[in-house]
Amino acid sequence: MTDKIKKILVLGSGAIKIGEAGEFDYSGSQCIKALKEEGIETILINPNIATIQTDSRICPNVYSIPVIPEFVTQVIAKERPDAILLSFGGQTALNCGIQLDKQGILSKYNVKVLGTKIRGIEITEDRDLFKQKMTESGIATPKSRAVYSLEEAKELVKELGYPVMIRAAYTLGGKGGGVAHNEYELDEIVIKGTANSLTKQVLIEEYLGDWKQIEYEIMRDSDGNCVTVCNMENVLGMKVHTGDNIVVAPSQTITNREYHKLREIAIKAATACDIIGECNVQFSLDPNSEDYNVIEINARLSRSSALASKATGYPLAYLAAKVILGKTLPELFNQVTGVTTACFEPSLDYIVVKMPRWDLKKFENVSRKIGTQMKSVGEIMSVGSSFEEALQKAIRMVDIDKLGLCQPDFHTDSNLETLEDNLVHFTDEILFHIVESLRSNMTPEEVSRISTVDKWFVDKINNVVNVERKLLKNPDSSDKLLILEAKKKGFSDKQLSLYFDKDESELRKIRINHGILPRTKQIDTLAAEWPAQTNYLYVTYDGSLDDVTYSNNKKLIVLGAGTYRIGSSVEFDWSTMNMVWALKEHGYDIIVVNCNPETVSTDYDMSDSLYFEEITLERVL
């Protein structure tokens, strides 16, 4: 295919917005790199000047114009590309591509859509077509029907009963959707949903809020070869949009049988939609049986894709671009490991936690409740040897003035009614509400039952609370075993210093004198089954040896900006990468420390060593 294609137009995602952020800078940059290697001229349309992909080092031919049909048509008429890529620019690029096809622009200028075809995109985006295709393929979906008016919605709800889930077609981040518990809420959400949908369509669906939410990242080539790159579990289940959820990889609470059952169905669903490249398949899973439903497929790179790629060390966007050009998975090598092909499904011997960053406190009178419509403005990825360690690291990484799940100055509300209400109605502080409940001697079983958060996760949080109880009962800094246990459970030096009434530097000296030192481990996709040379690294206190040897070359550390937040976004990743490039020109080995999986600076080939870690004094030292 590449012999016939000399020039490709890539559509970016435009402005940073909730649901479309730096992950599309990452995916677009890797895509352009892959196209360059094939000798293909690339044209990029993206008006976001803060991105790496619009830098002349990545793409010299950039149009800083809106990603809408009117302007894209002008570029097509001028540049006459052979093909167009839609899957690296989020919902913005997909919607634009569909409109270009419907307007006849692509056929007029003989522009070929590479990867998943327009029909496949329409099937995954149109709620009614998607349900039909899944039904034809023998794949379960929730009871639902697509409607185009409030009157149709009200008639359908008479059959389904309240509450119902409403999903708008051709939108991102759950925009225009929500859960309706009564007719008033139904009216409000359906009107908003149809207004936000490209086709004025919404899906009215039975509500499965108490079910688990499981995801699979799938890669499929034009020969039908298919692999699952990563399996993930949403800690807060179906109540919360995956973009606002706390996500763990690999999944922790499903059985081996359930894992393989859903894996097979995910591959079957991707095949039914004729996905070429990468996609994300989302499931709901009944916690009390093996009943499941496929919720949706994203036929494009997404925030989950960026997380899956960085969590596993599998360069999803880069390999997806190669696959879209016609290459097959068996002939492509994973450049991170250097020893496996793209057909090798990653194996993880560590735990990854994705934590969203909300900035809701910055706005007056804004509800802090979280649900099926995204509100988060950023996210981080933490890696640890246990869920407890990774979760506490994640809380520090989102930089919300908390040192972890527990610290002695946290206020605990012991009013039972308040505790239970906080567990039922999730806010951006749900983790701390779970801790409050456990501190108040509510059992893990009770917390799990009331919140519907799986007991496995509650038990792990309770493990941290139990360590805190030991620290409060006997705050003795000479107790080496207690400090070691706390460090393995993710307590930071600064966090522990509050329990021992010492400053952080004193606690650090005590820990080092006890011989309690962190170890550097690799994110190698192979779970140490085969030797791999990779520069993806993390640090843990639950280890005895380092996975890496350190060179004597001249080295410099570049600190990334961490999570996106209001006032700090992709522009600081641009500055990080330009600093890296400048310093490398002077002969230094560059070590990047960052924890944001959406960024280009956390790509495998952008630095000599990459630590997916906290940007804190303890970690940097």
C-alpha cells in the first residue's frame, strides 16, 4: 500500500478540552514519526500551537486552521493528498472525516481513508447501528434503543423504567449524556444530548451503575491478526465515566475465565466492525454472575489508549500507524523491547493506577459530584509493586495537597448518615470518603455494599488504614519493620514524618540508616520472561534489586510538568521536549521524570531514560 501513497493528511484534535487533551498530541506525534520512516510526506491540520506535533522538528507542513470540513476541504484542494488519517485526532477528527465523506469531498478529490473505513466509524459512533451490528454478531448489549426526540425517549422509558442511561451519538467524554432518575431529568438530558449529537441521536439504555466497568485495548491489522494490548478495570465501576474513573491495569477483581471470555468478545467485536489499527472496547460486567454487555467501541486512539501504551510499554500509536499503512502485526517489532513482535501481548508484573485530576474547587457553586459525563482536566499514571503503593503515589501525583490516602491531620466525620451518603453519591473525594468510613470502624464489607466499589479495592485501602493505625498507636521511628511496611504500602517520607513528628529530611536519614532504599524496575511488557532493554522505569520500595545498571555518561535530569490542570497544560510538555532536544545536542544523556501518560515527553523514544514517577523531593533525590 505504501508504494502507492506518497502524501497523507493527518487531522489533529484542535484545542485542549475535557475529553480531548494531550493524548492526541502523543498519538499524532508517533503517527507522523511512523509515516516519516516510510518516506511518506505528511500534512498536519491542527490549530493548537502548544503541541509537539506542530513543532517543525516533528512535522514541517502544518496548517494552523480549524479542524472542520470548510477549512479541511481547502487544504485537500490545495495539497491533493493520496489519503487521510482520522484516528489520531480524537472525536474532532472522526466527526470531520464523516462530514467530509457525506459531503462528497473525499470522493471528489480521490482521497482514501486509511485504517478503519467510514462505515466502520459510523457503526461504532451511531448508537443504533452499533447495537444492530453487535446483535448480528451474537454479542450482548444493554437493553436500549436510539431515539431522535424527547417524545420517543418518554415512550421508551415506559418500557425500561427509571433510572435510564442516556448516551449521545458522535460525542466525547460523555458529553450530552447522563443518568435520568425521573421525567424532569430525562427532559433535561435528552434535550442537551440531541443538541450535542452530530446526528441529533441519543441512546436510551437500561442503567447498569452497579456493574463493573472493564476495558480492552485491541490492535487489529488488515489480515485479521488481532491482539489485546491491555486489559483495565475501572475502580468506581459503571457509575463513573472511564475518563473520570480511577483505572487499574491489569484488572484485579475478575476471574481468569471472565478475563478470557471478555478478551475473545472484544476481538470478535473489533472484527465485526472491521477495525484496522487500534480501538478501545468497553464492557459492563455483572459482579454477581458472568453476564456482560459491550457498551461501546472507540474506533480511534483515545485517552485509554495512551494509558494502555504507557502502562504496558507497547507503542500503540506508532504501531497503529504502521498497521494502517498495510503492515501486519507479525512483521512489526516492538521498539520498546527490541525482542518481540507486535503480536506479543504484554504481560505485567506490576500494578498501574490512573488517577484523574479535577479542578472543581476553582469554580463557585459547581457540583463536585462525578458520574457519566467527564469533568476531569488531566490525569496521571503511577506504577507500583502493589495496588496500595501505586494508589498512594497516584494521589500525590495529581497534586491536590494530599500526601496519600492517610495523614494524621485528616478530619474524619463520624456521622453515619453523612458517611453513607458520601459513599452513595461519588464526588472527586470518594477515595477519602472510603478512608473516613473505614476509620470510623465501618467494615470493608459494609463500605463495598453501600458504595458498590468491589470489596477487593476496599480491602486494599483498608490495608493502608491499618498501617496508619499502627503508626498512630506506636509512632516509633526506630521500628524498622513498621517503616518498611509503610513504605511498601506507599507512604512517602513526608507523609511518615507527620506521624513521627519529625521533618522530612530527618525521616529520610532514619530510613536510609535502616537500609530501606527504593529499587528501580523496568516497564518491559515481558514480565521478565525474556531479557529486554527498555528505558521505561519506575521506583518501588517492594524490591531487593535494581533492574538496570547505571552508566558513567554525562547525564542531566529534566523534570516534566506532571498532570494537566487549569493553567498548566500541553504547552509545558512542548517546553520539556524542546529542552530535552537542546540538551541532547550538547552530548548529555537525558533522564526525564514525569507521570502524565498523555504527554509526548513520556514516549519511549524521547529520552535516554524515562522515570514514570512522582515529581517530589523524595523521588528526585
